[in-house]
Amino acid sequence: MTTESESENVQQDTTNPDEGLRQRHLLGLEGWSARDITRVLDTAGQFRDVLERPIRSVPSLRGVTVVNLFYEPSTRTRISFELAEKRLSADVVNFASSGSSVSKGETLRDTARNIEAMKIDMVVVRHASAGAPSFLTRCVDAVVINAGDGAHEHPTQALLDAMTIREQFGRIQGLRVSIIGDIMHSRVARSNLHALTTLGADVTLCGPASLLPVHLDRLLGEEARGQVRITTRLDEALDGCDVAMALRIQMERQGRSLFPSVREYHEQFGIQLEHLETYKDLIVMHPGPVNRGVELATDVVDHERALILNQVTNGVAVRMSVLYLMSDGRKQHE
Amino acid sequence: MTHPDLCIREALILDVETGQEQLADILIRGGTIAAVGEGLDADGVPEYDASGKRVSPGWMDMHVHLREPGQEHKETVHTGCRAAAFGGFTAVACMPNTEPPIHTRDVVEFIVERARKEAVDVYPIGCVSKGRKGEDLAEMADMKSGGAVAFSDDGSPVGDAGLMRHALEYASMLDVPIINHMEDLDLNPHGHMNEGEVSTRLGVKGIPGLAEEVMIARDALIAEYTRGPVHVAHISTARAVEIVRDAKRRGVPITAEVCAHHFALTDEAVEQSDYDTHTKMHPPLRTAADVQAMKAGLADGTIDAICTDHAPHAPNEKDVEFEAAPFGILGLETAWGLIGRELIRPGVLSLARAVEAITAAPRRIMRIPMPRIAVGEKANLTIFDETTEWTFEASHIRSKSRNTPFVGAPMVGRAWAIYNKGRLVESA
């Protein structure tokens, strides 16, 4: 897809009005249909091909301005979005909370409205407060894409995870995926739970009891509850499992309340090389950044069955797909 | 407008104690009831046609935040009294989490002075501890002499069990209640909504009911031991109601109040409103089972009073992301319409019991004389009905702030006017 005409093929293929996404914003994957998720993954596959070409950009979002509004420190997600935007030829503005008007006490609404007054089409937002992206949709007319809000959702992470799993297995339906770690504080776990169960996988949530939120069994609607299993034992989570997705542990949560120590965490919930030897087909994933020797033994991080770097590559493709498909919402709105 | 003389025509007068009604005119002269009877000769004084409406002793909300002194951009004594009058209340008791806090007699007297010209009686609640810091007892006896009717560090709990013990001992001597904001902060370090199914779905840090229940259980034991009267502020969970019920059965001097929003809404409202900060208050909206327990607790008398926890916050303070927003909503203007909708119409409470919960109950707890509708008494009354169906609109808000989730909500029952301190204030 090195020529403009080829990239136009992508555009024609994806602007069929009968196949537009149902949502104008990407706030979370709760409520997204299998059709819409699959559509994002299919389009991401096409952009993945673009990323393998010598010239890795297409003009799809030329003239579209995207602001990356990051209220939480983030390296990987911000760079991934920024690359995706640039490879779609969008104009990109970065806003990080440190050193900006936020430290002078401006409200989120005012910041967003000021930025929008500079004629912005799409906002990618990362915020520590759950619900901040939907709050933004009430402040501005731009299309809002959630890049992680509190412990609520991180939809593009789950989409890139789904893409990586589908790439590996050729399907998601019927797979068994275990999500292991700090479920309570994890937006990655919530988004993955929604996406994977919608696509037909069975999901096991595993972690120390003090990091499992209350009523976890009721996170999904009744019709999907049979697809979810909860355990505090790693061996139960790994036995018969196709994909083990380890979550990052926040070091500051050890100690007083949530878990005793990183050492004990690794012993009880860390994935070791022996696990990969016992479970011969097990695939390991991690949203990064990895604490080596905590969630994953360092040999596991570098193992051929760890797909962590594939996830990163797919992250750019999935975000290109999301930005591209959601930009339709911007056009319809005008 | 002052109306020292007024004749209220054809009012159905409700006796809160017996539930009996009497259709009569009430003639008020110089702010005092001069006659009660049928077809009174008004002798040319202004008349208020109350036909089809009821009259009861003036209502009292025992838990409001008037924000003065210190946070006048949210509310003042004057605007808070306006909101109270619209809602049918002739009296409010205001919490001491002001700046400075109501923790000395001069601040108590300041509030009393600010309220002197209002149609609504304002009863200050003093702090339990100096500076509301939960460390040393404030000068309760002196504040009582200045007009304080109860003591509380509301907004924060009296967390130190030893301090609570001494506060209750001292309160038993003064015959005033200690009102505790029931929350064990160790069990709720950073929550923003009820901890449960909905908070897990929304990814919002939860406030477990356990934090409230542990503190109520502790205070019930301390009250039993000291015999000091403890009052449970804004009860909100089913288990908490059980603890109070058991304590009352054992004869513990404990009473409780519930906010109207805690029997009108559940935590589902946070999700349905898409993280609207007008669904964020403290204690948080709980579950449907908790709402049922609030109703049962009111019906059997475990919960004595209905209040609002009227907590004004300026629009710019609430118009932020959910976790950044302060806790609290307005309540004075919407309380009666919610009582009618949720309690009286569905038959949870009789009309007389519902009115008792906003008249006799709060005054009994705070040792304030109950107004009577009888010749020779100061006229202090509310004119209302419990059947009018109406929709609450932003234009009904009398508070200086706007933070209510009930704009556009259906209401059943309307307070039409209050009469107090020689003044008639109409709502319509």
C-alpha cells in the first residue's frame, strides 16, 4: 500500500455507509457488537500491511486534526497513538498535563473547549478519573477516543490484544483466556473482558483476593456471565488455558492494604518458565510495561511464546483503524 | 413580605400525633394564632385560600449545609432559607463545616443573627471538636447557651472512639445529641460511589457500606455505655438499619435520619446518568435492597426522621470529571415531592407518619418544642398537599447553587406556602 491509489482502496472499502460503526465515540467496549469489533480488527489488519511497507503512511486523515490529551503519564500508549495519527497523515497536537494550563488549575472542560476552539476534529484522552472521556463528550463536539480512564476501560488496548490473539489462533471464538493480576485497578481487564466475551472467548480472571473487586461475577450482563470464571489460584487459571494475559502490578500498591510484597506476588501469581514447560501451547501476553521478575519471570518475557512485541506493533495498526473508522463520525456530524 | 395578620381559609389541619384532620379556618393576628374554627370572621385581614390543601405544624429539616460563613459562593443563610421555604420547611438545623467552622459561641451567634430576619428558623449545630479536627472537645455548653441545638463534626466522622465517648458523656449532661457522620475512614480511603456491582462495572473506587456500619455499631456501644444520645446522620445501608433497630430494642439512646435521595435513587443512577456528578454524594447512593431497608426503617420507626443533607456546590465545582467533583446535592426544594412519590403514594408511610418525620421527629431529637396549631400559639405552619403531580424544573431552585439530579423528575405532593415569624412565603 505504497501508492495513494492503493490507500484509496482502504478508504472506499471502509466508508460503506451500511457498515459504519454504531458509536460516534470510542469510550469503552462495553456494549460494542461483535460485528463492530471485528470490523475494527479487519481494518487494522489492512493497516498492519501498511506498516510492513517501505513507506509506512497513507493520506487517509489528511486535513484532520487530532489532539492527544494525556492527563496521566504514558509513554507507550501516547507514542502508539501519535504514530498511528502520523501514519494516517493527520495533523497532531500533543497536550500533557505537566507544564500546561492544568497545573494552573484550569478545569478539564475549559481545557478541552479551549483546544477545540483551535478547531480540533478528534480528541484522544487518557485520564485518571473513570468517566472522564464521556464527560468530555458533553464538553466538546469532537470525536472522543478513550486512551484509558481510571479503572474503567482502555478499549484500544483490548482491541490490540484481540487482534494479536486472532493473528495467533486465527479466531477468538472458543478460546480460553486468563487475565491475571490486579483486576481491581485494571481498565485493561475490563475492556478485555467485554471484547473477548463478545467475540466468544471464555475468560478467567485471576488475582489475589484483595485485588479482585466486589461483585466481579456481575461485571457482565446475565447472558455472558457463563463465559467468566474467577479464581485466586494461578494453576487453575493456567490449566487448559490458551492465552495468559498478565497485568502490570503497580509497585506502590504493595504493603499496607492490597498485597504484602512483590516477592510474594511473584511466587503466587507470576508466570514462570516452568509454566510454559508444563502448558506446552500456552501463549503469554502483557500490556506493558513489564515488571521483569514480577508479573512474568524474565525468561518468560523473552520467550518465543510471549507476544508482547506483536501487541505493540498491532497497537499502532489498531489505533490507525480506530482513528480512521471513527473519523466517519466526525464527517457525519458536520 | 410580612403578614402579621392572615386568615387561612378552609384548611384541612393535620394533627401529626393522632393523624386526625379538622377542616377549619386559622386566623392569625400579629403572628399569633387568634382563632381556629369554621367560618371565622376575618374582619378584613388578608386571606389565603387553602381549600383542597392541608396545614400542619411547620416542617423541619435537621440536616442542611448553609455554607455561611466562608463559602458564600455556594449558599448563604438567606438563599438557604429561601430554598427551605420553597420546600415547605419553617426550620432547618445547619451543619458546622463552614469556614471557620461553627466551633465557638461567636460563630453560633453569627448564624443566629444572620437568620434573624428570615421566615425560616435556623438552628446551628456546633462542632464536637475544636476546629472540627477530631482531637479536642469544643466548648459545647457555651455554644448551647448561644443557641446550638446539637453537635457534630459532619463531613467528617468523630473517628477517635475515646473522643466520642467523652463527647457523649458531656452531651448527656447537656441533654443534646451528638450527630455522627458515620464512617470509618480506614475502610474508605478514596471512594467516590457505593462499592458494589455498579462501581466495579464503572471502574470507580467504591465506598463500602461496611465503613458506615462499623462506625454505627461502635457508636451504639458507646452510647449504651455512656447513656449519651447519639444520632446517626444520613443512614444509608440495610445493615446499618438493622444495627440501629437492634440497639433501639436494647434501649440504647440512638436515633437516625435518612436523606430523601437515599430512598429515591440507587447507585444505578451513576451509570444511567453516565457519571453525572449530581449523583455523587456522601454517603453514596446505595442499592435497591438498601432503598427497601430505608423504607422499612421509616415505617417501623427505626429511622426517626427524614432530612435532606442539602449540600450546595457551585456549578463550576460540580461541572468536572466524576472523581474530581465534591460530594453532595441540593435537597430542600425536592424533599416533599420525593416523600410523596416514594413513601406516601405507594403506601410505605401514612401521611401523618411522613409529616411526623419532618416535624415532631427532628424536634424531639434536638429537644426543640413542637409548634402547635392552637389559639395563643405562635403561628408556625406549612400549607401543602400530598397528591399534586408536578415536574421539578430548574426554575424551582431557590438555592444559590444548582446541583440536583432531580431537574425534570416527577414529584408527587407540593408544599405551597409556609407561615412563620409573622410572614407568609408562597412557593408557587
